[in-house]
Amino acid sequence: MESVRSTCSALRPERLRCEHLVDPMGLDEVAPRLSWSVAGDGRDRRQSAYEIRVATTREALSDEHGLAWHTGRVESDETLDHVYQGEPLQACTRYWWLVRVWDERGVVSGWADLAFFETGFMGAPWPAGWISERSLGADEEYETPRLAAYDNPFQALSVAHFRRSFVLDRPVASARLHATALGVYEMLINGRRVGEDVLAPGWTDYHTRLEYQTYDVSDHLVAGDNVVAALLGEGWYSGYLGFNRKRPANIYGVKPALSAFLVITFVDGTRLAISTDDAWRYSRGPHIYSDVLMGEHYDARLMMPGWNRPGFDDRTWHEPELGATPPRSIHGARGPAIRVMRRLAAKSVKAASDGSFVFDLGQNMVGRTCLRIRAERGRVIRLRHGEVLHEDGTLYVENLRSTRQEDIYVATGEGEEVWEPTFSVHGFRYVAVHGLADAPPLEAIEGCVIHNAMEETSSLETSSDLVNRLYANILWGQRGNFLAVPTDCPQRDERLGWLADAQVFLRTASWNMDVQAFFTKWMIDVLDAQSPEGAFPDVAPRGPLPQDGAPAWGDAGVIVPMTLYERYGDERLLARAYPGMAAWLHYIRRHNPDGIRTEACHANFGDWLSLGEQTPKALVATAYYAHVAALMARAATILKIPEDAAFYDALFARIREAFQRRFMAKDGRLEGNTQTAYLLALAFDLMPDHLVPRAVAHLVENIEGRGGHLTTGFLGVRHLCPILTQHGHSDLAYRLALNESYPSWGYSIANGATTIWERWDGWTGEKGFQSPKMNSFNHYSLGSVGEWLFGAMAGIDDDRSGGAFRKIRLRPTPGPGVDRCAARFLSPRGWIASEWVRSQDGISYAFEVPANTLAIVELVAKGAVSILRDGEETTPLGWTDDRDRGRAKFELGSGSHRFAVLNARPQH
């Protein structure tokens, strides 16, 4: 091993992050955390020390006396969440930072690529005013025709166009634009789009909190005349929202408002500040209406060329209305922005019986359509969006309920016209184009995929086409529903941040993408939505559905911060959430003093959308009560609150005893005898040790009694394959995962699914479509099986200690129907890879372990003739002592490793 080390190059620090983001701007964290990972050639590589430098200029980084923070050399192997401890950070200031590391031999690396973070207003009052449309008098009229002349069945508002001219008479050194809205906005300077954000500033509880964005616009400005402009739409603030059939003015507000603050610093050190005030002017334009849910009507004949550039005559434009009621808190954006993340070309186009031309994008997606056409002036083109088709090839839209998902474009007749909606998003695979006389070319329609810009962190490829498609469906469901908040579905009149959906899927989500910043922001939404009595909601933001949370739904307020701690080591979020977590548990306890949770359960959904059997709701509720008590005990231990830890440990024990007394028979059979009952009891450690095998046997008996099919709903499905695998029934887990008969994941795939369906029977050959009252074809909850694909099939996991994969568990579990599995995962500490291949000789394994980590490898080796490590026969450190037995155990440092288990008899 020493010879390997002697040829190794120095470690390399990479993937620099500040508060989980790359080069964030508008950061309002007083003591931000800096993180990186390290990479290096060879084996057993680790960081032994680090040095961080932070300064307000690049040049100062090379001068130890001009630094805002300088750690010097610190002996530590930690790479995550180093809390800034330098000079107090100044508002609206860019800080550059560097890091270098020393390796296990004491060899120092070069400095990492330069990174920065830029502070926001740091708690100071928001400096800008608010502007919005005002009601026009009887003798006033918009430059464009009145909206009454158009079909506007929703009473949705137009998109307001704002502009403000100014003159620059000195050279500009830098410029920052800070902007937000009660609604959604896009900013432009001199006709050029500012940033790439879509639907900014996102969705929060507008009564409580609003986020703002900061943009570097230094290169947008010119000497002389300039114009700053904005488009303002209703968005989640005053547009259609949730289940409402009317514009929900009673939730947040009746019309959107814009607030922006442009600060220009000149070379001579002077500054010019431009705020939203009465110097701005506004008008309406070609957007007849624009609504996130309903769609957009755009008459291109009403475009106002040059409206956002200098020289435009805005004398007929109007003074805005000043003032709005901003929320109690306005702070810099914590999560990644919403953006167009990819574009999909249409796969086919066919004429339908209703006269439309139906484009198939080949993938159920979320976003908007880019239209390219040539048409005569005044031609009205309707774009209707749907997830699936009727048998006659027409669009199936019944499941949209009151939402239209329809965009309307009126052509100018001036050559090729290219158009995308501004403030609307849809869930769709198919686009039905109405209003064209002739068949359009395939290039006429393109899908623009929109979601929060999170880095994708995994890949999975197996010998099974079904498993590969299942992984893709799970990932596409996440792409479609991680938009502002983790929504339940992207197409119908709902699109809410349901808490249970998010908590059961979170571990799967964290394999697919780096969701730390996204969920940190949303967890604040959850805390904002907590009632004075301590009740978490069913959805966050709470506005569209104000009811208190059901079991497993409200419990997400405890589960999410604990899961984020396990995956990313985020102790700060856990500490901030802890008072709210405790308030929730005490809320449950006050109403259910005997340990059985039957009161204050509110909607009490149970194991939502289970199939063929109903788990008693009191059992589900009590199991989750015990689970959150156990999590609270662990949280208190992590946060070093021993008296709380003791209290919650005792509470868990009392609930566990009550659960057994109420729901469990002497033979381990549970009330209801359902799959989910056993799964929750086993997953949450509610069975006495001596009855665990009996409970597993009852679970297996239930599944086999149903022909090897599942019945689980949202809550049980996450635990199904992991629990079976954990207790020695991986063959049955594989059978369920690879099943193609109804009900199963494979049944939906066999019937064309490219995302996860909301319900197992969304469509069946026997009954056709389920009730359109609730039938989404893009709903990630049942995709929580992705946790098993990585954690069991590929075998990658951590020890759940909060070390963020400092200690890695590699425990691949081959099974019937799959002969090869190759997975890669970008953990907070670097890439982890696991691959296994089955052959006649046995099973070969290959692993990649990132620097600065330790991996415990457990290989299926029951009955093995020999085990090879890097081509040479080896003896394991030991054998695991679980119910499965027959696993050889090894300890690995970083680097590439290969094993072969010859003539092994796999578990099945």
C-alpha cells in the first residue's frame, strides 16, 4: 500500500459550496457555512488539515493581513459545514474564498478554484418600495385593447409591463439588482433578460415570509440612457391555487406587486440607487392573461417593440399604484432557483379526430411548450396539454379537474414566430395543437423542462430494462414535482406541498439530486405553517389548505429535519427546527395521553391509496407517534439535551408498549393483518424481538397470498422492499420490484408510464382510467422504492450517524431477474460507485470509495468456495451476524476496489 501512496498526487479540494449553494448571492446568513469535498488518486487518501481564506477582494486573498477570515492550518479531516468565524460580514458585499488541504502524508494541495458568496441586506429593512397596477379612471385606457375584448374565462389578470428610464454619466464599476414580488416576475435591463430564473421569487407563505433574488447586472448597463424593466404576473400570490375554483383573493392578495432595488457603483466610488417608486410607468401588453395553473393567452399582435429599451415612448403609460402589505420577513433566497433545465424534442405528430395535431414528447414532463410556427396574421393557435391519450388519439384531460393547461397564441403573420409562455407551467407528455390548417412539422413543438436547479447526483444501470425504466420514472417524477415546493402533482388544480408525500420520498430524492438547499427552504415553509398550538399542517405553504396535519403528514415536521441531518449532517437546521419539532410532539401527547393516537388526527388519511386492504388508521397513527418520539430522542441526543433525550426515550417506550397491547396478538399478528401494518411495526421497532420473525412471516404470507403482489399505499410502500431485504427475503423484494402484472410498478411501465403514477390503478386494462377526481400520472410518492434500488440492489448507504457519508456501507444484494447492477452516487464527500455482475463462476463486485471516507463492505458469500480481492484470494475481517447470515465483511479506504465471490450461492 505504501508504494501506491508514494506515487499519489496531492489531494484536490473541489465542489466548493456556501450554505449548500454554488456562489450564492443575496445571502442573509450571519455565519455562513463553507464546504468542499476532496479527490485524489490511489487508495486510503484522506485530508489531514485544511486552510480557508476569505476576503472582500481577490487580491487580498494573497495577503494574510487583508483577510476577513483566515483559519491558518487546522488539523482536521472535516470538509463540510465550516462555520465562518471571521470579521462581521457587511451587507451587500462580495466575499471571495479559497481552501487548500493537506493529505495523509502532509503534502499540501494547490488552492481550489476561486469561489465566492455575496451577502444580502443581513436583516436590515427591505429598502425598496412596492408598485402595482392601479384601477384606471373612466377616461383612461390602456395603449393595447381592453381585455374585455378577449376570451378570459378565468378572470385572470394580464401581465403588467413596468419600465423606468435613467441616465449614467460615469463609468460603472459594478451593479446589483435585488428584486422580489408578491406574485412572479422577470426583470430586464436594456432589453436583456436578467438571470435565467423562472417564476421568481417562488412560493412562500406571503403573510409570513418572502424571498428576494440578487443579480449581478454590471454588464447590462451602458453609458447614457438605460431602462430597467419588469414583467409582473399573479403566480401563487393571487392566481389560481390548489383546489379553488375561483381566484383565491382571500388567501393572500387580490393583485400582484413588484419591489426592486438597483444599486450602481461607479468607478469613482459614488453610488446610484433606483427603487420601485412613482418614477416607474406601466402598461398592459400582449398577455391577455397568464396563470400558473390555467395557462396563458398571448396576442403577439399587441407586442410593444422596444418597450424595455431606451428611446421607447411611454407617455401614454400610467403611474403605478404605490404601496403594498409586505410579509413580516423578507430574506435572500435559500434554495436553488427555478429554471428551464432541459429541452425535449417531439418524437411524433399525428392528426387527431377532433381536428388537432397531437405531438408526443416521449416523456411525461413539467414545464412549458416552445412553439415555432409560420401562420397568417390573426391565426389563433391553441396548445392543450395532457399526460395521456384516449384510445382515439385525442388528449385525455378529464383528470385536470378545473385546471385548463391551455395556452393560446395569436400570430403576427411575420415570418417564423417563436413563443414560450411566461408565467405558466403544465404537466404533460402530449401537446394538442388546434387552429392550424395544415400539418405542422415536428420541430413546431419543443418541451421546456422546468424545476428548481438541483444538481443530479446519481446514475443507475442494470441488466433489467424494467428496473432502468423504473429508476428513470422516479427521477422524472422528481424533476416534475420539485418546483418551488415539493408538490404532489404538476397538472391538476392542486400542486401543493403535501408533507407526507415529501417525507416518504425524501431519502429517494436525496439519491437523485442534491436536495439539501431545496428542502432547507421548504422546511422553513413548514415551520412558518405551524399553528400556535404546535400543529404542523398537511401542506406547506399552508394557505390553500389551512387544516392541521394528519398522522404521517404533520409528522414530516420531525422526519424531514432528521432525514436531512442523516444525509447531509445538517445540525444547524435540526437545531432551528427542534423547538417546532418538540411543540408538535407535545401537541400529539396532550391529545393522546394514553399513547394510542386517535385524537387530533384531523383528516387522518391512513395509508393513503392502499389497494385491496385498509390498515387501521389508529395503528398507522400510533406507529408514527412512536416513530417521531424516537426521532426526537435522537435529535435531543445530537443537540446535547440529555434531559429531553431521556424524556422522549421513555415516551417511545410507553407508546411502544401501548401499541403492542392494543394492536398485537400473542403470535405477532397485527390488527388488520395488512402489509403496511407489519411494515410500519418492523420499520419503527414496535415489535418485541422474539416476535419479529413471526411478524415477518405474517408479512410474507400476506404478499404470497395475494399472488406476490403489493397492497401498500403511500406510507407502506417506502418500507416494503427494504424491510423484506433486511429480514432475509430479498428474493421477494426483487419479485415485487420486477412484477409486471397488476398491481405493480412494472404494470404501469408495461402500459407506457414514463413517470410514477399517483395510484396503482390509474389505468387498468380491465377498467380503463380511474376516477378523474384524483388520477395523476406524475406523482412521486410511490416512487420511494428508489431508496431500495440504491440502498439494497446497488447496496450504497451510509451509517445514518449524521456524518454525511463519512462512514459508507456497501452492501449490494443481488437477486433474481437482474444479472448486473451499476450505480454511482455523488455524496457530499464525493462519488461512490458500486457494481456487481453475476456469471456462472459467481459474482464479481467493483467499488469506488471517495477520499476522506471509510467503507464497510458486506458481500453475499454464503457457500463461497473463495473470495478474491484485486485478483488475489483473501479472508474477510469477519461475517455479519444478521438474520441473513453468510455475508463477508471488509473495511475499505478510498479508491477503486474489486472483489469476486466464486461459486457463491446468491440469497435467492
